[in-house]
Amino acid sequence: MTIVQPIQIQVAQAVFEAWDKIGVTGRAEKLEKALVAFSDEQRNMAQWQIDNAKREIAETRVMPGPTGERNELSSQGRGPFLCISLVESDKANVGLVGQVFTALIAGNPVITVGQVGQDIMDKIMPYVAEGVIQNIADSALDSLIEADHLAGVATLCDDTQAQQLSQRLAAKGGLICQLIEETDSEQLSTIAKPHNLLRFVTERTVSNNTTAIGGNATLLELGSMDD
Amino acid sequence: MFKAIDVLQPEFIQKPLNELWTLISPLYKADEESWLKELLPLAKPTEQQLADHTNAASDLIAKVRKDDDNMSMIDALLLEYSLDTKEGILLMCLAEALMRVPDKETADAFIKDRLSVADWASHAKNSDSFFVNASTWGLLLTGKIVTMDENQDGTPANLVNRMVNRVSEPVIRKAMNQAMKIMGHQFVLGRDIKEALSRGKGYRDKGYTYSFDMLGEAALTAEDADKYLHSYEQAVESVGKDTYNQKHRPTISIKLSALHPRYEIGCEERVMTELSESVKGLITKARELNVGITIDAEEADRLELSLNLFEKLYRDEATRGWGLFGLVVQAYSKRALPVLAWLAALAKEQGDRIPIRLVKGAYWDSEIKLCQQRGINGYPVYTRKESTDVSYLACANFLLSEHTRANIFPQFASHNAHTIATIHCLAKQLGATSEEFEFQRLHGMGDALYNHLIKENDICVRIYAPVGSHKDLLPYLVRRLLENGANSSFVHRLIDASYPIADLIDHPVTTLESRKSLANPHINLPANLFDDRKNSFGPNIEIASEWTPFKAKIDAFMEQDTQWRAFPIVGGEKVATGHTHSILSPYDHSQAAGQIDWADTETVSKAIDLAEAAFPAWSARPATERADCLDRAADLMEENYAELMALCHREAGKTIQDSIDEVREAVDFCRYYAQQARSHFATPTSYIDFLGQGKQAQLKGRGVFTCISPWNFPLAIFAGQVVAALVVGNTVVAKPAEQTSLIAFRAIELLHQAGIPTDVLHLLPGDGATVGAPLTSDKRIAGLAFTGSTGTAQLINRTLAVRGVAPVPVIAETGGQNAMLVDSTSLPEQVVRDAVRSAFASAGQRCSALRVLFIQEDIADRVIPMIKGAMQEQAVGLPYLHSTDVGPVIDKKAQKMLLDHIEYMKTAGKLIAQTALPEFADKGTYVAPTAFEIDSIDQLTDEKFGPILHVVRYKARDLNKIIDTINNSGFGLTLGVHSRNETTCANIASRARVGNLYINRDQVGAVVGVQPFGGQGLSGTGPKAGGPHYLQRFAIEQDL
């Protein structure tokens, strides 16, 4: 049986590769243009998440190791993320902006929900490629949560809602969908921490045998180096 | 370590051969400082000698520089395109690969990739050589054309460019191929021995002679070995019939790795029979025709094997009394001097003479790299160039000594003016006549130096000349040239008139003695590879002095009377539950490794109770204390290496190298996570929050962590999960795989011994129903690390989610459908070696193992038969034997699943090859490595975790579609790429959604802290094990 993915997931998947390829710096450049449209606190949260990403994941890390090979560790987005707040408050909206910006800066396309989501999408959409951020009506939420290729859900919710969401996501087949929940919608004590960003990314190691055609320039240099 | 200077005493080589033999192996990785102190007196000149050597060298260089015709074309090329320049390397890259690319599309893309990124203009008109200038202009123009501005659709941006482009690609391709042919013509004396003999006449008229070598890649298949043998036989015949200038007869050099597909210690029996017979046949023929044979030296691991083979052949009736069967000794090897002494004694004992070519050595950088990768605790080669030069002179001193000359005919191969001049002086000082030694040089290098030497002295100079098709040989020679950068740099400086002669004639002893340390401080020993932690150790199983004593320790655990008895460990107590299970060796089900009691529900519950109670105190301990426990555990694992390896053999059916790698990985996990914890968990992190306020966050443990690990890495993954959770501050309940719980039991014992409190860490062996289910459904579980199948991960995730508590982290590493993409620029020999290892090592039971090999259709007909041939050379057998490449699969269930798939594929695909099984295979659970050709990856629904490879042909233009197909499988663990085109590699790297991507190498064996490992999508949640972000997921981050 062919499973038809919601159109938003299909669109998100189609733009995912291009959005992810831009890199943190490229995405930051685009996302920062959108900041003026947000309220002060929302803007601060969004900027903080962008800056945090620049610090934590922008650079490809060259890993130490034997001479004659190059090992690089970098981060990539996970795929389509659903960002939703199940709590209504100004602070929660700040949190939701934080989740959206974290998901986006990490390289994921984002789908928001309802009017709150629409407002956020409208402010970001002019600066990013079509499909990088989309919004759905509340009524479409269930089908999106059930979608196979949804990589993660970033949400503001209470403990019970978190458990329920967790159960629903776990019940699906396919990849293990990440639930990144902020249950402290007043203090935002989880999502505005330096390491929270890491949950939005997946990592990639590229190992290159730099001596495949012969020669090991690095080592030859070390071998002939003066004391 | 023996006293090196003693070799100069005539009685030294009168010692019994077996006594001299024992001096060789222990020097394999001798302490460099100590051994060089021994060697220096043999190389150290007196003041008068120093003056003589220096003057001779200075004189020789001055003459060479005055000579208008001082450069061969290769010298000239290297002078302009030095191998330390980008252009030099790019040019060599082209030369290495272009001629073998059969299809236009890939060739054009490759030319563009290589030529568009260098500054060719800067080389225009620099050289006096027409050949070099012509090449430069060709490269310059080509580079300009291929870098023309393009529109987004790839068409040239303006009319002129469009016009040029229309004609350019075929023209460029033709021109570049022509340039490579010219280069091949320079590097290779002849495409066959007839042409080589003909082209060599000019030099022979000048007094040179030759040693011809039918060089090329090592043979991977019996068919390739036969081809090489045939070409050597033809060469012997042609040279034997050659009557031109009989003064110094040309000889043939042979490369043993070309004559046997498994010329390695593990296949010693085959080497000493099959290879021995091949070489003996050659010797017999060569002796009839009076053509000397010299065995080339290869990697350090093969030295002792090559000596054993040499001795056998040398003592054979076919060789006895001949005096023209010799071999090559590499001076960069720490074992060179005792090898020479042993050879001299061998010759003396038999009353013959052995020709020995003394070279400096051509595999220096790969020897260093290999030791670093394998964690060998030392190097077989010197780490400074001048140390090799010292060793060379020390060996020369021995070889030219009167008592040695009677039995050895030394052949000094060098392109270094100082070395040549010094040897020449030394020979005179020691009374060696020009009949008692000779010099050797490479075809195309060092012409000017030797032209002068030969003109002024009655001395034999032999040119080592490669013979073979340019297409096959050029890649090989270019690699050798690149690996021999030191040689080319000397050539470069020798000819460069601006480089002071005085700087070229420093005596190596003077240079070395002026150093602060004799060993190179810039090249760390493998143990010190990392700045912040000790590297794990691995014994070298190819070297007798390393492996024999180590193996003896393992053997002590290999007999049936050694039986391990294991239990659940709860609160430090072994809990006898009565649910006792025998663990049988996968290679022989009539043999047991031991017994284990499985945990019951009550035991599980008690373990969680204790772990929960212990959490506050353990979590409160400083991270540095927890880290210290991990470091101690690593040391204990290395102390118990032999027992752990025996368990890997007997319980998991792992081969020797796999078992070493297993222990090393576990040790590395302990040390790496210990260091990560010290860096990130010992003190809080200061940061400014989004409101601009300064804050401090501390990473802390979460509570009780469940760790569920697989059987395929029963120590490494088990320990990796457990220590990661522990060092963060969690307490742990660990469930190992049912098949491999004995080694897990020992690991827990060692962790407790290392200081992990017994109430903090508990072992719960058992099956999923009795142990796994409560460990995932208990509300107190604060997080879970799992490695295994995707389906089980989903099930566990569901169980955790329905507990009615807050969601917890699930760190899952799951399956893959791993592919390798091979384009037509790649080197088939490298592809086949890496594909076979990636698919069949560990019987394919690695998460990273290759399942689907995509080969560009243009080279598939060359590569697929090579895979077939290489698979026929694989040995399936008992895992604890060195000769075994592939051991058993883990159990009957796995075996049945794999055999069913093989049966299915016999109709759904086309069988390429199946490796033979041993006679005793029925005693255990063996599955023959099998390869099928299929049409598409879509024919595979799920991962088959075993030694089964699927091969798919693809069209070059469909590469992006193939990447899409791989991405669409949903799995994303490993991907291999073989291509010389960096643009292609970069494109694949940017598009493929995989966790670990490997370029121009195999795709298994990720190293902790070097190649963080883990997949994405259906292959895992991340973060990567052995990476800098792994521990954070086991923790919570709290503001202070």
C-alpha cells in the first residue's frame, strides 16, 4: 500500500537538501533579516538561538587522528520539523519562536500550526526559499503528526501533553521521531540552554584517505622539520 | 638489543644462523634513541673521512650543476612541478588516473576537476625543458578553458566561450591523454621487455646495465598473479637471449606481492608452497639463461616472511651455487642491519654469494600511518630522514667490510649525491674493488649524478627500470613517486643552482647528532597520537616478536578446560538464579565457552532499586573522579587483553584482528569519555542567556540508565554505552546480548575493580521478555541507550513512551543498507580490496558493513571479475587462526536468515561468486561470503546482517539518481566513495544523507574520537558514539 504523505511533508522534504546545504552561516544571514519583524523578547530569543548555532555547530570540526587521513565532523538538519505551542501565553510564543528558529538554523524545514504559527511563518517566509517554512491549519495537525517522514516535533506543552505526544510519535513506524519539548513555558528553562540545539541536528563524519593516490604531504613535512 | 658495532667483527657472521635470526624481530619497533646510539658509531666518519666524503660530494654536485645536460625529463618535471606544490600534486593526480578512465564523460569531468584549481600560469616558461614548457602551456590553456564562466545551467557564459567550449572537450581530452602518454613514456622504459631492451641500449653503451621489473599493482586474484608470472617469465627469456653489451648482464627484479594474491603472514603456508613454487620456476629458468633475480622489498610487515621464503629458495638445489639470486633491504627499517648480518651468515654457511640491493625505503609514510592506525607501540622505521641516511651508511660499512664482501655483493641504490660520494669513498677506504659492488638508480632519475660517476670510474651502475603498459604502470609509479617525496625533493635541490651546495652535503651523522633528540619529536608515537588521552594499544600480529608472546597469553584461555561462569551482578553480588544457559562457540557448537545464569524479574527489580538509590551519591561525585574510574577501567582492559580476546574468539567467533579492534575500541571509549567528562562536566559552563543575563549551566546525570547492547561488538559497544552513562553521573542497569554475556560479565567485573561502586552498575543478562521488557517499562528508567535493529528500537521507544512519565532520551543506533559508490576514475585494485573488506570482514556482521556496491558500468566488467577473484582468495575458517579472514556468523537464527536470502537471491539476482566453506563448517554457524549482481537497491527490502554483497551497475549520468535512491531507502549509516574526482566526492558528500561517509578507503572500523560513529533516519537517533556530543544526551543541563 502506498502511503501518501501530507503535502507539507513532501514540500519540506523537497526543500530540505537545499536549505541544509546553505550551512549555518548562510541560514543565519537569511534568518537575521527576519528578526526585525518580531517583538523584542522574541527577537532576542531568535537571535540567541542563531548565535548559539554559530558557536556550537557552524564550523566543521577536524578530528585528531593518524596522519594521512582527514576526518571531519559536521552537523546537518534532521528533516521536516513540526513546531507547535500547546500553551497559550506571550512567553510561550517567545518559546515557540525559539523552537522555530532553532529548528531552522539547524538546517531543518519547519511546519508551524494555526494562527500563531502563521504569524511566525509570515515574518520569516520572505527571507527563505519557498517551502522552508510552512503553516498548517489546526485541523491538519493530526495527519502531520502521523506522517512517516516527520523528523521531529518541537513543542511547548505541559507534562501530560508531552507524554501524550511522545506516545503518539513512538507509535508510528519509520524513523524515531524526536520530541523536543519545553514544559516550562514560563521560564523556558530547557530550550534556551547551549546544548539544546544539538537535539535538532544529526551529525556526519567524513573520513577521507588523503593518501589514496600516494604521498603524505603532512607527514613528509613533519619528517623533514627542524627541531 | 645487540651491540651493533659487533657486526664489523668477522666472527659475528660465523654465529649460528638461528642465533642471528633472533636479533631481527625484536628490533621491529626498537626504541629509536637507543638503537640509533648503537648505529651511529658504524656510520661515523673520522675527521679525515668526513673531509674526504664532503669534498667528494661537493665535487660531484658542482660537476652535475655545470653540466648543460644535467636533467632527465622527469627531473625537469619535478623541478618545475615540485611535489610540495599544488600544481605538482594535481599533475600527478591526473597522471595517476586519467589514462584508465574509459568513458569521455567522466574523463572530461575529471580533467576539469583537476585543472581548474591551480595556478598553471606561474609555471609558464620557467623551465629550460621543452617537454616541461609544452606541458605547462597545455595545462595553462586547458585550465583556462575548463574554468570558463558558466551559466547556472552549465553552458558557457558568452559567445567566445561557447565557441571554444564546443571544440574544447574532445580536444582537451585528447591533449591530456597525449600528455599522460608522454609522461608514461618518460617513467616507463618499455611497454614490454623487447621495447625496454631496445630503449636501454643507449645507456648500456654508456656503461650502464639494467634490472627490469614488470611492475604494477599487487595481485588480488590468482589470475592476476598468473599474468605477472607469465610476464616475468617472458622477461627472463628475453633478457637471457639478449646478447647486447655483455659486460654487466641485466637482471630481473620481482615483486612478490604481484606473484601471489595473499603474500602475507596469515597465509604463510601458501606463501611457502604456492609462491615458493612460482619463484622457484622463475629461478630455474633464470639460472639456465644466466639472468640474475632480485626480490623487491615491500612493507615492513612482510619482511620476516620474505626472509623465510628467501632462505627456502636460496637453499634449494635450483639456487644453490648460483650467486645471482638476491634481494632488497631497506635501510629505513630498524631491522636492516641484523637482516644483513643474517643474510651474510646464510651465504657464508652455504658458501655462496647473495646480491643485496640496499635502498633507503619507499613506504615510509604508509608505515608510519599504519602504525598510528593500528596502535602499534612504536615504528618499524626511523622518523628522521637523516636517521635513515645514518642507517644506510652503517649498513654500507658492514656490507663493504672485507669479511662480508666475500658472501654479499652489495648494490647501493641512491639518488643522493652525498650518499653516492660517501659510499664510493668508503669502498676505497675498505679496499673494495669495483668488481665487488655496484650502484643502482631508478630509470629517469639521477642521470647526471651517475653519468659523472660512471665516466670517471670503472664502476657498474644498474638502472632499475619499470616495464609494462603505460596505462597500468603510470598510476603505480606516480604513487611511488609521491610516496617518495624525499627523493624528489633532493633531486629538486640538487639541480636548483640557487640552493647552496654546502647545505646538500651535510653528513647525516653530523646532522643527526646536532638534533636535541634522535627520534623526531614532531612524529608522536602511536600511543601519544592524541594530546589529551592515551591511544589504545594493538599488538602487530604480523611480527613474530610482537605476536608470539601475545598469542601465548591468549592460548592460555583457549583450551576447553577454561570455562567462564557468569551471573547477573546486582549490588556487586553474583546472583545464581538457576536459569543457566550454556554459551557455545559459533565456530563449533560442540565446544562451550562457559555458562551464564539469566536474570529473573526479581533480580531486575532489585537492580533498579539499588541503582535508583545510588544515583544521588554517584551523581554528586566530581566528574573527574568518575572519569578516573574510566581511565582505570581502560588500563584494566589492556591488562586483561588476552582473556578478553579469547572471549571474543570463543563466545563471539571473532577473528584475531577483529578481537584486537574490539578491545581497542572499548579502551578508547573509556579514555575518550573520561576526557570528555573532564572537559564538559567537571565545571559549569558560563553563558549569556537570551535576555542578556550571565548564567551558569551544569550538565548532570539523569538517573537510572538502561543500556542494551548487541552481540556484534560485545565488549566495545557494551562498554561504550555503559561508561558514557556512568561518567555523566547516571547509574546503570545493563543488558548485554544473550549470545555474548560472558564478556559483558568480565567487563562489569573490571569496571567494578576500576572503582565504579557496585550499587551504581548492575549486569542483567537475559532475553528481551524477561529482562528487556522490565528494563524498558519501569517508570524509574531515566534514559536508554540501545544498539540493535531498527524494529527493536521502535518497540523499545514505544514501551518507554507508554509508562506514564515524562519522555526520556532514547539513544538508538540501528541498522543500515550501506552502499559504496565507485566511479571510473577510481583504482580497481583499491576498490576491490576495500569493498571485499567492507562487505566480508567480521562476516559482514558490522553495522557499517557494505551491502550494496554501485559500480559505474564503464568499469564494471573489469571490477566484478576482480571481486570474484579476490573472494576466491578469502579464507573462511576458525576465527582464532591467523589464516582466517572470515569467521562464523553468530548463531543458527542468523545463519538461517542469511542462507534464506542467498537462496532467494540466486533467483532474484545473478551470482558473482561464493567463497568456499571449510570442511568442518557444519560444526558451527558459517555462511559463505557471497556476492550477487542485482538491478537496483530497491530489490532489497531490509538489511541482511552478514557476508552478502550486492552489486549494481550504474551509468555515470545517473549518479545523482543513485544518491536519491540510497537516500530514499530511509537508512543512513555508512557510505563509501571511490573516486579521484574531488568534485564528485564533494557532491556525494553534500547530498548523501548518511552518518559516516568514507572516501577512497574501506567503510568499516570507525575509531573513537577520530571518526565519531552513528547514522541518521532509520539508522539511528544520534548523537554519535565516540563523538564530542555523545555524553550531553545522557545528561540534563541545569542552571545553577
